[in-house]
Amino acid sequence: MAGAGGRKVNPRRTIARVGALPTRRRLNIYAIAIGVWVTGVLWLIYHYFVRIIDNFGFENSHPLEQWWLIAHAIFSFAAVWMFGVLWPNHIKKGWKMKARRPTGGGLFGVILWLTLTGLALYYIGSDAWRSWTSILHWTVGLAGIVVFIWHLVTRTSHDDKEHPEAEATG
């Protein structure tokens, strides 16, 4: 397909795909997702593996542990906000068009689980319940990046049916 000035035009860019995200929004999602995951991993490392010995010989948590948790909370807030931004034009439209349902549904489940367990961690008073909720939160959180990447790289037959001319032109 030739465009203005005889340039070859990519049909995937000329026809809006269902739920396709503008570049800036997509890059914001990537930054937020990476930020949530990395700060969560860093908190785990500092919480479970990095300790300091004070002047009296007592083992204490590293001071950066708290800051990683605060950064994780900030990125998580941004992730929940971005989820709300994506709801009408990406999630609902994609679900209605049956595009990437297995990966999108899985990602929805992960985000819902992490949001609910994150809130529970904030409000649970019992140390026993908090401990179990924490483990359930971070195990799903660690695996959540796999579901996110799976959603990004998986193409469905719906994606190809929407742009049959893109298949022919390469």
C-alpha cells in the first residue's frame, strides 16, 4: 500500500486495532509495570536477605527496605490508576471483541488479586494472617510479569482476521 510521496504504509498503522494503545500510554504502562515489579523484588530481597548488625550486635532490617516498600506502594497506586484508564477502551473493547481473552483474563485476575491482597496487607492486623497474605501476594506478583509478557507477545486469530491485508503485505 503506497502513501503520500510513494512511501510504503504499514496497514497495521492505518487501521486502528481494537484496544490498541497509543505509544505514550503503552510506554507508561511498561514503565509502571516494570516499576511495580522491580520495587517489589527489591523489597523482597531487602526484607528476607539483607540485614544489618547495629552497634550493639543486634540484627535489624536494612533502612532501604522501608523505602522500597514506599516506592512499591507509589508504583502500585499508579498501576491501579492505569487499570482504570485502560478499562473502557482497552479491556472492555478487547473482551467484547474476544481478542486475547486467555491472556487478558489472566492478567485481569493477577491485577485483581494483587490489588486485593495489597489492600489486605495494609489493613490486616493479625501477624499470622498478614504473613500468609504477604506470601500469597508476592508469589503471584513475581509470576505476574510472566502473564504480562505473555499478554504482550501472544497474537490471536482475531488479531490476524482484523488485518488480512497486513498478512499479504508482510
